[in-house]
Amino acid sequence: MKEYKGYIFDMDGVIYTGKKLIPGAIEALEFLKNREKKIVFVSNNSTRSREDYAERIADMGLPIKLEEIIPATYATAQYLAENHSEKRIFVIGSLGLIKELLKVDLRIEETAEKADILVTGSDLNISYQKLSYGTSLLLRDALWVTTNTDKLYPSESGMIPGTGAVVGALQYVTGRTPDVIIGKPSKPIMEQALKALGLDKNDCLMVGDIIESDVLAGRNIGMDTALVLTGVTSLKDVEKTNTKPDYILESIKDLVS
Amino acid sequence: MKEYKGYIFDMDGVIYTGKKLIPGAIEALEFLKNREKKIVFVSNNSTRSREDYAERIADMGLPIKLEEIIPATYATAQYLAENHSEKRIFVIGSLGLIKELLKVDLRIEETAEKADILVTGSDLNISYQKLSYGTSLLLRDALWVTTNTDKLYPSESGMIPGTGAVVGALQYVTGRTPDVIIGKPSKPIMEQALKALGLDKNDCLMVGDIIESDVLAGRNIGMDTALVLTGVTSLKDVEKTNTKPDYILESIKDLVS
């Protein structure tokens, strides 16, 4: 396996599963750091701010710095601050997303009336009123930026709706699709990760457990990719897909060699 | 124009627009009644019970009986009572729908846990919890009955999301589509209308203002159809579509002859 200057890791299914660390994860990360490799972690999570996320990870005993964590909330805020800092934003999303947008001084509107941009994320307090505001914005051609388009994610009570519930509702009634998707497998979150690393894509490896999300995200931006089998994807799944990773690893600990 | 024994009317855009009666509507309905024609009114409305609807119409001064009104709420309740009376139902929908389901003694569940059927309508109190229950039901292959799949409807504050917001959200995250659609252009609401008339489809005319909803509903069930131009469809629109009505009328008053 080639040595890279930087490593971008998906988290759930790579570093931990649920709230349990993957055996060997800490050692693998330490091994890379000792060899002066740069590391960032990306996540499509649209409900937690970077700090919320860091706290959760610290609770698991993982030695990760705030600057190494790039959830979709943070990546969305960075993207908007870089490209649309002057615009007014209406958000259908959770508090973690709002926190990140406020942190970079973006202007969030209470209603759709004066907004230019609709930002969507998973919203635990979704309401008919919010969907109506979103609909009116999309019908008058506002820019639609979504944290991700994830359909479902696992919870203690089974699979629950992701940001896709908001995206699907608005897409169905307005006939529009998001103009910008920040999260994997889309490029913007990967661009934020490379920026955080300060490295070129050719010098980095994307490591993840989901082909359609992580491996595809690496591919889409032109990076080498490694699939770990500690998450949702099995070797059989790999055979069925055309999106082949450059490496297949039993687990993150195979990075130690 | 052929004489029919029964007439099925869409309401908004045919009898009234907003809260204003179409000129000549009362006279046309009286003319038909004087000639012993049978009449029912159908609506895809999924938030009002039959009684809510009758009250609204009475306020406009229209002489319509309760038994002549078939909103999608009522048609959905009838359909379920006839086909699934023993099943437990979880509802994502408004109070008007719940009222109709209770009126025919259907069993409505508070959560998804024990439910066999998901019923969806436009829900002014949509929540993440309700969408989660709906998602879990669909993922375990529950029957999905929806009042309609309407995308948008007009309101005083512009176009607002219809039942399509709920349908779109669940469809996107689960990959499923509704098993049964009650409202136009689907058949079940038309079957309820014919049942209320006590007539065969060949003896009835469907009168509406929307080609993709009203005319198509008539077509789908094999009835003759008349398009009125007092609603959303113009003569130009008719030229562009392949779903041609049997008759095109300036207004409902052209039924008087």
C-alpha cells in the first residue's frame, strides 16, 4: 500500500460503530500521526456542530482535535461563507447546523420572506410552516444548498429518516433538486477536508465503509480510496458494484504496517 | 351534448374559486336537479371532514346536501372500512381525516408499533416523530394508503405544500411509493362517487377544471368528461395535452341548455 501525506476518514463504521470504538482504531491513528501524516475526519452529520461532534468523540476516548473534524454542518457553513457571505439564509435544519452558520456570521432569517438561499439538513423539529417557507423559496428560484441527501440512518429504535425526508418533501412538491449538495458523495465536503489538510488530492487517501458515499466521494474528487469492512459494506457488496476502491482493508488497523 | 343520469363535479374552479361562487353555478345545479339528475361533488381535500366541507360550502350559499359531498378524507375512510376494517392504522394527516376514519370505527394507533396500515394526508402538524413512525411502517412492508399525491395548492399566501410533502418525504427515504391512492386522478374516489350516485359509470359525466386531475380521473374509470375553463386550465393547455375531454365548456352554466 502506497504511503500518503494525508488521510481523510469517514467516522461511523471506520473509527467506531454506534458508540463503540473499532478495535485498533486508536493505535492506527497514533501510528499515522507518529509518521507525521495529516488526518481529518468527515461526516455527513447535519444535526451536530463541530463542537457537539468533538464532545461526542472525546466521550469515546478518541484523541481527536476540533480542527480535525469536518461534519456536514461545518462544511456547509464554510461553503456558504466562502461563496455567499452576503446572502440571507432560511434554514430547515437542526440547532447544530444553525450554530455553525452563526459562527461564520451568516445571516439567518426567521421566515422565507427576505431570504435568498434555502439550506436544508435533518430537522428534528420539522414543521409544515418550515416546509411552506422552503417551498415558497424554491418556487421563486432561490438557491438550494443541502447538507446532504442521506435517506436513512440507524438509531437505537431502528432506521430513521435523514436529511432526505426534507429533501424528498421539497423535491416532490416543487419539482426542483438541490443546487448544491455539501456532504458525501458530493465534492464540497471533500474540498473542505483537503483545505483543512492543506494538501493536494493526489497526496491523500479517503478511507470509508460505504461505497456509494465514502468511496464515491473520493472518486468524485479524484482521490485514491480505501474501503474498510468494519461498517455496512461486505466483500460480496464490493463484487456487485462498479465503484471499486483502490484498497480493501479488513479494518482501519490494516493501515499499520 | 348528451344527457346523463348523474353528474360528478370537482368543486374548486368549477363551482367556486377561492371563496367566490362561479357565476351561474347555483342556476346550473338547480337546472340539473329539476330534471331529476343525480349529483355528487368530489374533492381531493385531505384536511377537512365531510361535515367541515359541507359547512364551508354552506357559508358560500350553495344548496348542497352532506350526502352529495365526497372529499378524499371521506373516500379514504370508506375505502378502508370496506377493505381493511379489521386493521390498525397509523395516520400522518390532519384532524379532518382522523374524524372520518373514527366515524366508520377504524382503529387508529398512537404510534407505529402495532399498526398494519399507514394512511397519509396533508398534515399541518407534521413532525419528525410522525415521519419516523411512517418510515418504520414502510420499511416493514405495511400497506400505504394515501388520500392523494397532490403537490401544491393555492392559499392566500401563495402556493403551499399538499399531501405530496408527506408522500415525497417518505418515498425519498424508503424508496417505496403509495400502494393505494384514493384521490383524483386515481379510481377509488371516483368509485365512491359512483356508489353515492347509485349509477353506472356509463350514465355519468365527470366535470372538472384540471386535465391531469379531473379529466384523467374520469378517463381512468371510463367515464365521459367535461372540462370547464373557469379554473386553472385554458384552451391553449388543452391543445398541448393528449388527455382530451369529451366536452369543453366555458363554464358550468353551459350545462343549462
